[in-house]
Amino acid sequence: MKDAFGAPQSLLVLGGTSEIALATARRLIALRTRTVWLAGRPSPALDEAAAELRGRGAQVRTVAFDALDCAGHEDALGKVFAEGDVDVVLMAFGIQGDQARDEEDPQAAARVAQTNYTGAVSAGLVCAGALQAQGHGSLVVLSSVAGERARRADFIYGSSKAGLDAFAQGLGDALQGTGVQVMVVRPGFVRTRATAGLPEQPLATTPQAVAAAIVTGLRRRSETVWVPGSLRVVMSALRHVPRPLFRRLPV
């Protein structure tokens, strides 16, 4: 449960090595979050992330989680909820893929879709059911501005995020009145290891800025968070640009 000041006491991260997720965990720990679960594929990086957060004063545990292993999601995540209530679930896993390569390799393209969408649907429903059973909590879904409108440069990744975004919105509507909040986060281009080497987009942001927006959104119980906030206006305009013109825009 949240403490007397409204700060969440426990956090479950799906995608435990995500730079955005770890930046968010650091902020929440600074605000008195004391229990953190990092779910991800077992790796030295996952262990290092857990050790770093422990050094900040949190009790941190890791759990083996594979987005592609949908059959194992209920068992893996059920173990976390069996240990006690979870105040915030941050769904932050996903892969960027390589658009040019993936267009030539349908199996690689399918892996992007299965990770970013199918895996998220499965894990999201498991977590939503557990949050609903405990009667409270927030599910934060890391979407992307790329899902707002498909671009030639990344339509495979963008389409997977579009599906995720629509799923999260519908799930939030379905959970109205249950005590469970679903918050969709739509960052623009984020400077991370995963995007290193890619051409930087306008209104680029950082994991720290996204983390700050997530924490503010949780406090406000927002349904949708854009990072930076100006992207809301930009995408509102781009959404209605005719396709022949949109194809020629440098976006």
C-alpha cells in the first residue's frame, strides 16, 4: 500500500534492465519505495541493476521473466504477488528491431511484434488480474509516440507499439472502478543504449525525463503521459496529415 504521503511502497518492473525503468525505480526509491522486483531474463546486467538499487536502500529481488514465454507468465509473476501487494507495475520491456533487416526477415519482424505486443498482452493481463484481486495498484505501460502513426522508417516497431497502446487503453477502461489505474506513457525518441547510433529525432528525451514524467503521472493518477509534453500537440497535428504529404515529411 502507499504510505501516508502517497508514495508507493512496492514496485514490480517487467524489463528489469530497461534504462527508463531503472531511472524510474531510482526516483521512487528516493520517494520511499522500499521493495523492488526486477523481472527479466537472468543475466549479469540484471544482477548489477539489482545491486545498484540495493545500494540506494531498497530491498530488491529478481525474478526470471521472458516476454516471449507467455505460458510461463502466470507462474513467474504469480510468485511476486504471492509475496505481498504490489503498488506499481511498470511494463518496460520491448525491442526496437532493425527495420531494414526485419523487412527481409519475417521471423525477425514477428519477434518484434511478439515481444512488444503479444508478450505485453499476456503479462499485462496477468498483472491486471493480480492488481484487481488485491484491490489497488497502478499498471504503467511504456508505449511510444511511434505507435501514434506508422512511419516508413519504423513501421514494424511502430505497429507493435500501436497495438500495445490500444490494448492498454482498453484495459484501463475495463478496470475503471476496480481501484486499479492503468497509465499509458508515450515518449518520443529516448537517448538510450538501444537507440545509440540511430539518427536522433526532434524533441528527443532521456530516461531520466521519462522517469520524472512517470512519477508525476502516478501522483496525478493520469491516464496518458507524453514525454516531452509538447508531443501531444505535435502528434495531434501529424495524425491528420494526408498520407501522400506524410510520406514526404522528415519524421
